[in-house]
Amino acid sequence: MLRLDLLTMVILAQLTGSALFIAGSQASAQIVIPTNRSTSVDQGQLQQLQNRLQRQQYQQQQQLYRELDRQAVPKPQPGVPVFNPTCRMEAVGNTISRVCR
């Protein structure tokens, strides 16, 4: 699987390089892949391959960012003052009770 992904990436990189060359030189709408002269790729297919490569790169970048975020140390919670209700002691007969409001 990893070898297939690597091979795909190499082919896509070659196609991307070819597309950049074509865009710079204003060549025709079809190119011939250097490794196999009989196989041609039209401009639409080339654009699809470039888009797929860009999506894969974006997804890999987002995965890397998520990993880095997981490794980051979380900030401590800020100290929030706690409201203590005012309580008073009341004596009723022999019992002392606490009345809080």
C-alpha cells in the first residue's frame, strides 16, 4: 500500500511538473508522458490529477496540524473566585442552626 502511494505520488509529481512546463510555454492541449510515448493525457485529466494531489497535500497538512495540537500542553484554567454565601448562626432554644442566604 505504501509502495503504491509512493508510486502514485511520483507520477503525480511528474504530471504536475509537466503541467507547470506547459502552462509556462503555452503548448498544445495534450501532452505525452515521457515514460510511455504512446500514452497521452489531455488537459482536463491533468487538472483532475493536480486537484487530487492538492487535496491530498492539504489533508496531510491538516493531519499534521491536528497532531501538533494534540501534543500541545493545555493552558491551565484561570482562577475564578468562588462566591461564599453569608451564613449566620441562630440560636433557637438549645439548638444552634446555621442560616445561609
